[in-house]
Amino acid sequence: MGADALALLDALDVAQAHVLGVSMGGMVAQELALAAPGRIGTLTLGCTSCGGTQSRPTPPQVIQRLTAAALSGDFDRVLRTGFELVVSPGYASDPSHYAAFAAAAKHLPAPLELLMDQKIAMEAHDTYARLRAIQAPTLVIHGTADELLAPINGDLVASLIPGARLELLQGVGHLFFWEQPQRTAELVRAFALRGGVPSG
């Protein structure tokens, strides 16, 4: 998938890009940054992991809840369970938030086979021993209430990439950009505009 991303930059004749990768996309972005360092202006990694034995995987109870929902064959149960696991409890408690999430998910549904392929890809991901080679200015964003990938994963990724900045969003779940879109946009935009140079 990292090679696919690089091929897309080539096809679009984009010499250098500000790259944002979220969750599995963050894993793809890591591979892209390692494979083509000169093509990355800034790198932003959201709610992701370096994989391998040093990271903290998704807790078994979370996997069990998702699996049980998927095997039920009840699409609404799958959506509800997924929603409750990717946002914070406070955000999930507002019915209007779920309605917007469900509408988006129903507009672009992901087949179970695709989700399983993604799970296999994520389990194979391991950049722990290679992240120190990333040269791009890097911002790591993680919600402190992330149930899918514990925030310690963000700490680890930021500690391995030279000069990386870690931004923890307090009380926010895995889909930090869904819960705090304005804050997320401000962080990513400011980081890209400054080329990764700290403000002040």
C-alpha cells in the first residue's frame, strides 16, 4: 500500500507532499516515508502504531466485541458497536453523533472481506526497528481515550522518529478527527504550513 501511495504521487506528478495517515493509513504513511524520504514535506501520523512486539495491540475484548457484531449479520449492530469503540463514551452518548457516523458508513460500506484483509495487513505491520530512519518533520496525534490503539502507541512512534512532536488529545477516542475536526484541521494545517518547525 505504501508503494501504491508512491505510485499515485508519481501518476499525479507530485514531487513532494504533506502526508497525513490515520490508523492503518498511518502505517502506510510510515512505509511511504521510509521508502521515499525525499517525497515527504511533512508527515502527520494519527492514532497509529509501529506494530511489532514493542507496540500495544488492540485489546482482545475489543476484537471479541467487533467479531461478535460482525458474525451476527446485523449491520446496525456492527455500526453501533464500531461507533462505540472508535469514539469516546462522552461523544458516543449523543444520538446525533451516531446518526452522522451511521449515515457516512452506509454511504460507503466496507465489505467484511476487505476489513479482514486490512486486519491481516495491520497485524503484519512492523516498523519498530526502522522508524529512526524517517527524515521528515513528523507530528503524531493520538486520543487519550483510544480503545482500538492505546495512546502508548503514539508515545512509542513519536519517541522513535527523530524530532517528532506528540500531540495528545485528552478524552478523545480513536477517530480523533471525527470528535475534534476543527482542532485536527488546525494542528495539521499549522504543522504543514510551518514545515514542521515549532511555533514561537
